[in-house]
Amino acid sequence: MKIKYFLISLLFLLYSCTNPIKDVVHSISGETMGTTYSVKFISQSPVNLVEIENEVNYLLKIVNQQMSTFIPSSELSLLNKSKSTDWIEVSYDLAFVMHAALRISQFSNGKFDITIGPLVNLWGFGPDNKPQIVPSNREIKNLRTYVGYRNVDVRLNPPSIKKHNPNVYCDLSAIAKGFGVDKISEYLTSKDINNYLVEIGGELRANGNKFKDNWVVGISVPTQSGTIQETIYLNNQSMATSGDYWNYFEENGIRYSHTINPVTGKPITHKLASVTIITESCMEADALATAIDVMGPKAGLKFAKENELNVYFIVKGENNFETFFTPNFKVLISER
């Protein structure tokens, strides 16, 4: 009887791995790109959870190997090390992301700029782990020579990248996570899974429904408390947030944000604590959130309104946080 019971239990376990119960949210989570990821989905047909988890991890590993500056052997790291000013062949995905980055750089008038890598490293927020000290104006001025999105050209066919200055160093940390979300979303859709929520380091995409309702996600208060400031309805949309409340250092009582203004070469100093944007593509949301964060509250709001973007702002007040948003964002706010 024990053997028979064991076999029945084993068969049930194997069946449940490939035939999840309908109307149950299935979850996959792990680590990637120096942060965590989470995938939740509902499937109306049998799926192999182990296979899906393995493929998700495989796809994220490829993205990391293509676009990380923290992996010395990554495709981006090798590109940064190269002193060639000729066309360099790269993977299609790397060219695709850099092509999109340059388009968003032009759209934001240079407030988003992937060539800001040397300044990110100088301020101690890159892979070099330099001491967290304030750089001199001379150091900043010297490195700004290599910063500027017009120093890079990208073509998609064949996928290639050309640096106009051999010292150009690109950093995709403000767009790669969003691309990773889009990549996993595309994979799930290819498996006929159309109801899902994919999140990497706070950047996310919600597709379809969760039990006939839209997915509900939160915008956090810009502190490390984890408190939710606002809850949002999402359906076939992506959301990304940029803020200075996680990655910064302090010296002599001054906080230095990891978000560097490409124009000044210095961390942002305005009162915008966090900005959240909702678009179709998570890659674009990721980059645009950074661009608007660099702009600050007034210029950022003006830019968002002019381009009819869905943007939510949290600004530091004297004693608390103040919030405002673009007109078309209101319909996304959940009634709590």
C-alpha cells in the first residue's frame, strides 16, 4: 500500500507540474541584473512550470551577458573596452536597445544618455567600486569630453555599433531592465500565456487580466519603508519608476544621487523624489522615467504634458511628500 500511495502521489506531483489548476496565479522569482525579478501568470491550458522557469532564467542570463557593465566579459563591456572607431558587429538585441536609447536621447533632448558611463563610474555608481568621494570639477570636465549620445551610431542591419571617440563608454542600466521585462513578456506570449505580470527591479509589465480584473500594482513612497503611495490599474501596459531613494551616498550631510545629469556631469539636486511613467513598452518606460527624473518636476511635467505621457510625480516638500500627475494618468489610479 505504501508503494502504491507513493506512486499515486508522484503521479499527482508530475501532473500538477505540467497541468496547473486554472484560476491560480503561478509564480516564478529569482535574481538578475543585480536585483530581483518576479513573474506571475495565469494559464488556461497545461504548461510545464519547470520548463518556463528554466527558459525565463536563460533569457535573463543572455540579456545580462549582453548588456551588463558589471560582467567583464559581457558584450557591452567588450564594446566599451574596444578603442576601435570602425563599425563593430554586435548581437541584434544589443543594437536594438542602443538604437532605442539613441532615439529616446534625441526625444528627451539629451536628458537620457547611455554614454554617461564614465561619469557614473567617476561618481562611484558603476562597476569600478571607487571610493564614494565627490569628484573635482576638473575630473568631471575631462570625462564630459566623451559623453554625448551623438558620439555613437547604431544600425540594425547588420547589427553594428560605431563609436566616434575611442573612449566612449556606454551604460545601459537605465534601459536594460525594461528590455528584460519586454523579453520575458514576449516569451510568455509565445507560449500562449496572455495573463501575466513581469517585474524586474521595480520595472514591470502587466498583460491581460487577473481573474477578470486588471492587474493592480503599487507606486512606493520614495523611502526605504516599502509603503505604498498609490495603487494603479494596469492592462497591457508597462510601468517604470526612477528615484534617488535606493542608490546614493552622503558626504558632509549632502546626498548624492546615482542619477547623473548628462549636461552638468553631476547628480541631480532638485526636489523630485520619484517619477513613475506608464507606456506600452517597458524598455521605453525605463528610459523615459530616467529622462524625466533628470529634468526635474517643472520641466518634467511640461515635457510629459507636451508629449501626452502618463506620468506620476512625487516631490519632496518641507515636511512631507507632495504628489501630482498628468491629466491622462488619473484613469489609472485605483480606488482604495
